[in-house]
Amino acid sequence: MGILNRKQTPTEETITFLRECGPTCSSRELAKALGGQPYYYNVQAKNGNLPFEFMWRGRALRIFTESVIKKLKGE
């Protein structure tokens, strides 16, 4: 699960950036905040392995930011 295996706590800057994205963020915004490649998040979502709540808007992946923040905080 890549990003969740890190032993690093999320910084306030990361959480603030994610909240500024709005209720959902794109795979590109998520990669900017957490690292990795946007394509990785799309593939994981298509395979049903993305550890965050998400939805598809047409072909665009939208990830719920509060879901990401909760996972990062360990909630």
C-alpha cells in the first residue's frame, strides 16, 4: 500500500494543502501532497485497492480529502 507504509506523520502543511483542495482532490493533487505518481492512484482505484474513499467523475478519479486526512492521522 505504498503511502500508508511510511512511518512518517503528516505535516500540518500537507493537511492544509489537502483541505484547500476542497471536498475532493485529483490524483495529481494527491501525488503532489503525498508523493508518488498520479497514475499509481488511478490504477489502484481501478483495481479496488485504493485505501481512500473515491469516486469516478467520468474518467476522472476524485478522492475524498477527509478520507485521506483520516487515514494519514490513523483514525
